[in-house]
Amino acid sequence: MLTIKSRSHEYTVEEFASLREALASVAGGERALFLVDRRLAELHGAELHPLLPAERTVQVEATEQHKSFEALTPLFLELLQRGLKRDGVIVVLGGGVLQDIGCFIASVLFRGVRWELLPTTLLAQADSCIGSKSSINIGPYKNQIGTFYPPHRVVVPGGVLATLPWDEIRSGLGEVIKLQLLAGEVGFRELMHDLQDVRSQPPVLSKWVARSMAVKQPYIEADEFDRGIRNLLNYGHTFGHAYESATHFGIPHGIAVILGVLTATHLSARLGLVPTGHYRELKTLLTPWYEPYGTQLQTAPRDAIFRAIQQDKKNTGQTVNCILTRGFGRMEKLPVALAADIVPAVNHFIENEVAVG
Ligand SMILES: NC(=O)c1ccc[n+]([C@@H]2O[C@H](COP(=O)([O-])OP(=O)(O)OC[C@H]3O[C@@H](n4cnc5c(N)ncnc54)[C@H](O)[C@@H]3O)[C@@H](O)[C@H]2O)c1
């Protein structure tokens, strides 16, 4: 069991062998309302059904459109109509999308209501479930609205990743890979070794869920509100978010992060921060983890990519604050000129470096 410190409250991360055991452990009794990923409910209905009272369960489709400010009003109303009170509990079952929705609602409804999270995707288990953030889209702008309000408990259900599509596993691995690049060379190489067999040996994922949280925990405890060192966790995200939004979320989040990590490393090499050989090695190792989404990136409107980079929350004026790298475990936040450095680097990356087909 892990205990995470937060300005608002400490919370634990506990693992359970199954979804049923995890769900049976949540708080609230009759005061609990359940926000459940619709796809998860379809796939795990037999296990979930006896434990989810229909009158206290709201199913939500896990799409970026549903994770938007505009789509939240009916959800607030549904929770209130189903009797959620100030002393109630919102129990969220799903991946990062359900987490973002649940966290945002829990943080503002009654100015803060208890919530517990059962993360059911690799991305949510390994990365997003700790760290307090909610991120909500508005109009075309991704993740621009949010709060810091950690769950009161994270309950990781075992076995649930077995139904996750391979691309969603790869998407989670995008954040796992990023975290190990931040941790340093030894962890990154061990991960790359383990990933060779990940399809035939899925249990190895639970090792990397734990290892990912161990890398992330010190960053979020030292800088919960993302004003300093925690920014480094955004390695790959300035470009990844732009690739996601320019393809209308056609590239899954963590896969876009892999492309973003490669872009940031390519840019770092062009700026002389890291040897080109480091970029070349990452390109060789990481290309299989984003293919075949390079094609989508190549056909994405370039002006939409640059608009999104400019609008990134790390941007100030004509420079963009990018997380760049000087090597394994040596990431730094630096201002980079948009027109002189970022535009040519991104153009070169997309036109010459990305594998397509
Ligand atoms: N708040 C944060 O700290 C944070 C961090 C990283 C990412 N995010 C956000 O998380 C979102 C991505 O989250 P995600 O990658 O977890 O994807 P997701 O929540 O969109 O889920 C991916 C797909 O898997 C389905 N699914 C969920 N659990 C399943 C299971 N066990 N078996 C089969 N299918 C299942 C969902 O219905 C969906 O179709 C993005 O919106 C991103 O911005 C938030």
C-alpha cells in the first residue's frame, strides 16, 4: 500500500486481486454514487452488475467530447437527481477520461465531496490516478480547465487490464516510458527489455504500474500544484497534446506522448543539448510503440499543430516553454523560440523522422 501526501488530504493506493474485491471495499454504503465507464460496464457486466445498484449508477462514454465542460451539466444534474448529498461518495470506475470527469465534479460539487477511484486502464493505473489533477476540455481546447483534488482512496483492481485493447495498453505504456526516461537510464533499459515480451506476459505490467508510481510520487509530493519540478512530467506533452488535438484525438493520448517525447528529444538534439546519437537510439527503440499512427500525424493539418503548441499552457508569447532533455533522467524546462526553432524542428520531424505505413 502506498500513501500519497497532498495539500488537501493524504490518500492511499491499494491493490486488489479483482474488480469485485476492489469494488466491495469502497466507502459510502448507500451514500455512494457510481460513475462508470460504459465500455467497462459492458465488458465486465457479470462481475459489476451485482455490486452496482442501477439507481445509483451513471454510465459515461469515455470520449474527449464527454470530458468537456459543455458535457458536464447533465452529469451534475444526474448525480443530484439520484440523491448525491454533501456527505456522499462518488466512486469512479474507468480510465483517465472518467477520472478527469469524476475528479472535476467531486472537486466543485458541494465545494468538494469525497471520491474514490478504481482506475481500469494502464494509463490511469500507472500514471494519472495519483497527482490530484482534473483536466477538462472546452471547445477545441484540450485540458484547459481543471482543479487539484486527489481521490480520497485509489483502489487498483487486478485483472481488469486483460480486456483493454492493445492500442490502449500501448497508450498507457507511453506514460510509463516517459516516466522511466525521467527516472534514468537503468530503469528505462529494464523497461525496454521487459516490453519485448509484454504481449505474451501481460503480468509484467503490474511491475511497471508500481515502478511508474514510484517515479511520479516524489514529483507530485514536492510540487503538487505543478509550478516547478512537476513540470518535468510534461516531457513530450507540449507536442503530444498538439498531435492529439490536430488529429481530433485520432492518436491515443499516450501514443501521442511517445511521438511528443521523440519530437522533444529531436528538438533537444537540434539545439545541441543532447547528442544526436541519443535521439537516434530513442527513435529506434520507440518507433514500434507508436506505429502506425505516424501516418495520422503526417496527414494532420500543420497549422492546427502549431496553433495548439502556441496555445499550450506552458507557452508565453513567441517562445514556448518546452521540457527538453540533456540525456536520461536530465530533463529541463527551457524557453524555445517558436518560429526559429520549434517550427522547423517539428516540420523536419514529421516530414523525415516519423515512420509511416
Ligand atoms: N488527470 C490526469 O492526471 C491525467 C493524466 C494523463 C492523462 N489524462 C487524461 O486521460 C485520458 C486518457 O485516459 P486513458 O488512456 O485511461 O483512456 P480512456 O479513459 O479514454 O479509456 C480508453 C478506452 O478504454 C476503455 N476502457 C476503460 N477501461 C477498460 C477496460 N478495463 N477494458 C476495456 N476497455 C476499457 C474506455 O471505455 C475507452 O474506450 C485523456 O483524456 C488524458 O488527457 C489525465
